[in-house]
Amino acid sequence: NYEPLDTAKFEYKWQWAYQEKFEKAGLMALLGSGFDPGATNMFTAYIAKHYFDEIHYLDIIDVNGGDHGYPFATNFNPEINIREVTAECRHWENGEFVTTPAMSLKQSFTCPDGVGSYNIYRMYHEELESLTKHFPSLKKAQFWMSFSDNYLKHLEVLGNVGMTGIEPVEYEGQQIVPIQFLKTLLPDPSTLGPRTKGKTCIGCVVRGIKDGKEKTVYLYNICDHQECYAEVQSQAISYTTGVPAMIGAKMMVEQKWMKAGVWNMEQLDPDPFMDDMNQHGLPWKVIEEPGYDLV
């Protein structure tokens, strides 16, 4: 975990600070080449490039409809996952980040292609930091993630008894961090693959202006947990994270993306990356005017 131990910041400024050093050294660093962040940055850039003259509203929506059968488990590193969920929410509105209590705003979202309807909760995710910087026309940008009532109840209880804390406490003469101890008790995310059934649906809903008229576009990917396990012996959370990392490296090796400095995904041409997503197990679809009435 590269984040400061005492505060869950999830900020790119730690990496942006190396821009000049990387330029002078003739090296390239690619930031956040997972799914979210990563593919969601590419989705936003692709939509902005091909469907709009100017984008004004962005909603990144991450739905995991998978069921692993455990009472409580996280789909990736528990320390990162729980810190994300319990951190104060920040969203972009009218030129600044607005802070609200964690998990204080939810709405229902119906995924396409029969994936189903889920409660999604507004939370902070680091791609908002870079996307609002690189798309200054954005008036509002939000990130949403689905959680079951069961997951949230477990998280509430763990928080109430101090198990999600990131401050060290003394136990039998040793300093331990509660959330790191909790991580050792929870199921290892790498073992969830054979147990997990269902699908993920992750995408971006963008509103903006094209030829003087307002329009909305939704670009998304759906990934099946069991199909992922059959292919690579891992569930869809790992698959959707790993494939974009591979494609990002491939873009650099093939010189399609290669310039000295430290770069976020959306600063680079989205087209070859999006083409490779279709070729390497993460096909995406576009719905124009999807009819969503998002908060």
C-alpha cells in the first residue's frame, strides 16, 4: 500500500510530483492502468473524443453483481477496499471537490443486458482527481459503487468496534494496525474465484454538448465471474484489473503510447487501448440516450 498509513488520501499528487524527473530521465510512467481507475479513464476520453464537443457531467458506475457465498469478504486487498469505502466521500461540483459523509447518498441503478438492479453509493475514487483536471469542462463528476446491505452491515459493525481503524494500537506489547489485523482474518481475495458467480457491470454515463444540443452516452463493460475463472482461474475483479494493466504496458511497448513524463490514462489516445479491450476479453458497448435519471 503506497498510501500514507495515517490518512487514506488516494491522491495522484504523489506521482505527479515526479513529472520533471521522469522527463529529464527520458522515462515514462503510466498511472492507474487498471479498470477503475484505468479503463474508466479511457471510457471517458473515448466518449469525449467521439461523441461530444464538450462534456459537462460524468458518473462512473461500478456494479459487482457477484456472490462469493461468504458472510463478509472483499474482492481485492481488504486494506485498500475498506479504506476506500469508509473514507469521506468527495465529488466534483462547480469547480471544486465537495465533501460529504461516507456512503451518505445512494440510488438504484439498472444495469443493461439483464445484469440486474443494484443500490449504488457515491464515494470518492482517485480517477476523479485526474479526470476533473484534464477535462476542465466538467461541471459535476461522481463515482458510484454497488454494495449489498449485508456488506454494509458487517462494515458498520467492524467500524463500531474499531476493526477498520488505521491508527496503531498496543496489544500485548506490540503495535498493530486494526485494519491490517482484520486483513489476516478475512478470506484471501485470490481464493474467491471458484466460489464467485454473477457479473460485473462497470461504465461511464456522460452528459454534454454535441452540435449545440445536449446528449447522454453510456459506455460500459460486462464481465462474467465464472467465465473469467474458466479462462484464468480468477474472478472478474482480478480479470478486469489485470487485463487493462497488460494493455497499458502493451501500448508503451508498441510505442503507441510513449513519451517521457508521468501520465494519466486520459492524457493519451484512447482508440488503440479501446480496440485492444475488445480483443483481449473486455468487450464494451455504447448506448446513446440510455434514459438514466441519475442524482
